[in-house]
Amino acid sequence: MSTIPDHLRYSAEHEWVAVSDGIARIGITEYAAEQLGDIVYAELPSEGDSVTAGEPCGELESTKSVSDLFSPVSGEVVAVNDAVKDSPETVNSDPYGEGWLFTVRVDGDPDDLLDSDAYAALIKEGE
């Protein structure tokens, strides 16, 4: 079973979110990275872009397929992990660390995300 850190929150589209001081750091879960296979290209939103929760904001291309990247929160993109653009395999090797994708300035605490137990149950339902 994939690692599901307790301190993060999750979307049904398999993104993780860490919110601190109104900034949400976003990446894809280890489960999603495993399902995608080796990621070879990441198209991420740009700084200053507005993103909407549940809407596509980029793409991840793997050796298996191209998948839309959904934003789990709404707000303004304030940073993008350029290291992932240069080394997309980082998403597979360290999805909860150096493989983060972008950060978004959010208003308030997003309340429609899953905790780790609910996300684990979601994965189990899909297996």
C-alpha cells in the first residue's frame, strides 16, 4: 500500500495539499505516481495564474499516458517547482517532498478535502 501521510489533506483526483499561512503546497500522491508510472514531462501552471478547485491546470506525461493535473484548491499560483520541470522523475521518487508541483494563495482553509483515513478508503474502493 502507498504511503499516506497523516498531516496532509487529499483530493479525490489524488493530489495532496499542505496549507500553511494561507499558502497551499500541492503535489500528487504516491498512489497516483505509482499508477502513472515513470513521469517524463510536467506541464504546470505559471506564477500569477488563477486556478479553480476541481479544474485542470496542467498535465503530467508518463511512459503510460498523459493525465490532466487538477487543482484541489482555488486561488492564485504563487510558486511553481521548476526543479520538477527539469527532472519530472522527482515526482515518482519523492512525491511528498521535492516532487511538490505548485503553491496557491488560498482564502481560508479548504474544507472539502479528505483526511488521510478518507483518502485511504477512497484508494481501497478503487482497487
